Amino acid sequence: MPEEQQAQLAEWLLSSVPYHKAREMVLVEFGVKTSLAALSAFWDEVCTPALLARRQQAVTTAGEIAQEARAKPGKFDEATIDAIRQKAFALSVSPQSAPGEVKALFMLLLKAKDQELKSKDIEIKLRRLELIEKNAAQAKEKLVAVAERGGLSPDTVEEIEAAAKLL
């Protein structure tokens, strides 16, 4: 078979097409009659090395991403998260992937999500603190203004109560 057809057959087999279906596809697409034994030999000679190379590339990339994530735990950027997400998906759909590797990538994704949620929580708390400080400053200004006017009249008491409600 020409290289192009071999590449197509390898792609079919690597994407989990069973031998009996691949045999039919080879006959229909390439006009070549083959046997299950020949497909098995093709798998051993062509697909296994290709699968190992793909897996090694995925593992290497995942390892590099994990190493970078550990080096800068609070500094995940969106591109890194997307790359981890893609590798996790690729490994999770590959039948030859080690479960531990898939789990490690998903754990990184969960940690990244957790960091994102913590950052948002901190932002919310900072906004609340800024608002409380602003309201306290306004209340203090009103109380000082009331005191400078000289005393506690019924209107003054109302102004103090209104200023206290801002807190």
C-alpha cells in the first residue's frame, strides 16, 4: 500500500476502528482485500510505534505543563489552562493512557479552578472592605459636621442614626 493509504489505515486503527470494520473500509476506500492477520501485523509494525510516539508526546507535554504549574502555582494563565484541558481530554479518550496521568492533569485543572475561585473571593472581600471604609469615612465626616454645629438636637440625632446605618 502507498504511504498515504497506510497513514489513513493507521489513523482508522488508532481511532479505535475494529479490524473487521477497517478491513471493509480498506476494501471500499482503497480497493484492497486484506485479512485480519494482515491488519494485526500492520498494527504491530505501524500503529504501535505511532501510538507510543503520540503517547510519549502527550506525556512529555503534560509533564512540562505540570512542572511549570508547580513552579508558579498561583500564576496559571489562560493558555496554560487550555493546554492542560486539551491534554487531559486527549489522554482521557485514549485507551492506552495511564489513569494516573489522566488524574494528574484533571487535578491540575481542579487546582486552577480553585485558585480562580479564591481570587474572585478575595476580590469580592476587597471591594466590600473598600465600601465599608468609604461608608465609615462618610459617617465620620457627617458626625464631625454635626459636632461642629454644636450639639445634639433631634435633627442631629437623626443625622447620627442615618450615618450609622451607612456602616
